[in-house]
Amino acid sequence: MAKISSTARKRIKGIAIIIIFLSLGWAIFSAMEQKDSGPNLNEIFKKSNKTFEETHAIKKAKIRISSPNIANALQQMDAIVHSYAVDTPLLKSRESSYGEFIFKVDSYKMSELTQKLASLGNIEQQIEVADTSLVNKSLATEEEILKSKRKELADLEAAGNIYGSLADYKNRLITEIRVQEDRVKALRQSDITLLYVQLIPSVVSNQFSWAKTFALNFVKALVILVVGVVVLYYILRLIAYILSLFGVKGFSASTLGSSYRYGDYYNRYDSRYGYGRHRRKVKRIYKDGRTSDQSGNKEETKDEPKT
């Protein structure tokens, strides 16, 4: 097994420290962002909000409850709907972390029902409104309008040969009759309140969610960064290998990760030809028979002629 040099160890240690700090930073940022933003209630209750707004009722009420035990609150909510609903609920939806219910109740029971809902948790929002499109409507007048539209539809069908513009008019008339029927039904139930209940978990039930989110994000970022560094390393090795095949000096798979200097090439040249620290030895032979090995960098003295 090849021994890792001290320089390589320092580089690996430095990369590991950078990866850990980047992972910590990302985990903290993600956890804080989730904590501040919270769930998007408008998106969660988008469909039920639309159903509540489009349903005709003279009296409407909307209550939002945050519960520390959402599972238990959802179970109790089923019993409440079963006990107080005067008709089939328009909506009854239960999810793991929230619930939405739209049903009709007797208006005189609203005070009693509100107390029961308060026992499920904290009432964050309570709104009671009147449908402005029905407040000034007369039940007798709306019933006459409905009767007239039904007679018009019957006469149209009795004439036969309905096609083209008459077919379009018939379809529009059927739609108007359905809307008028809902309006008349709502006016007949003037003592009924359309109740819309939203159940959401409170902050207390999610006290460990921040730590859990932080840990998951840290591990996720750590894995992604480690895998990314390894993949990047092998990509650079491949690039270095390709460059070495084209004869580019200083690039090879074996030297990847070490700094290349032109001085290294210069030192190898010195070593081969006897310059620099690796000096070539010179053997001198004098006329009197003496020999001397001296470095090539010393100045050679000329032999004086004998007298």
C-alpha cells in the first residue's frame, strides 16, 4: 500500500474542513429558512377555500385551529361533524398533518360548537360573514324566478328541433336554473350556517422538526459535496491524461494534485548535464604527474611553463 505523503495529507485535511463547513452552513441556512417560512396555508387549503367561497349560504363562518396533537384532534373532529352537521358535509378531508371540513350547522348551535372546537387546540382565526348576494334577496321572488326559468326550459324542449344557437341557449338556461336552485335552497335555510374548519399542527408539536431538518440537510450536503469532490478529481485526472497524450508538459495522471513548476524541469536538466548542485567532476592531470579532482565551478589555473 502506497504511503501518503505529508503534503497530500494536509491537502486532504484542508478539503475535508472546507466540505464540513460548507455542509454546516447549508444545513443551518435551510433549517432557518424552513422555520421562518412555515407551511403555505393558502396552497394547502386552496381547493377548500374555493369550495367555501362558491357555495351559497346566507351565513358563513370560518375557523382555523392549531392543535398540539393533530392526530387526536382529527379524530375528535369526525365526531363533531357527525353530531352537528344538518346535511351531508360538503367536504371532509383528513391528512397526516392537517384537516379541512365544510358542513352546515344550525345557527343557534354555533356558540356551543365553537366551545367544542376550542377544546381541540388554539383558535387562531374565527370569521363570520354574510353572503352579500343573498342578504337582500326575497325567498318568494327567487322562487318565482326559478319557476319561470323551469317553464321556459320545458317550452323549449317541447318545441323540438333544438340545434345551433337554440342548443347553446338551452345549455345556458340549464346552468342558470342550477344556480337559482342553490340560491333558493340557501334562502330557505336562513337559520343555517355554512361552517368551514381548518385544522393545522401547532408549533409545540413540531419542536424537534428544526433539529431533524438540520441533521438531514447536513448529511445530505455532506454526501453531495464528498461525491462531487471525488467525481471532480477523476474528471481532472482524465483531462490531465488526455493533455499528456497530446504532449503537453507537466500534465499526467500521476502528477495530478501536485504543483508543476518549470524549475523542476530545469533541475532535471542540471542534474543530467552537471549544472547546479549536481556538478560534474573534473579530473586534472598535471605535467609533474599529480592528479586532482575538482568541481567544475572552480576556476582552472593555467600551468606555468617550467624554467
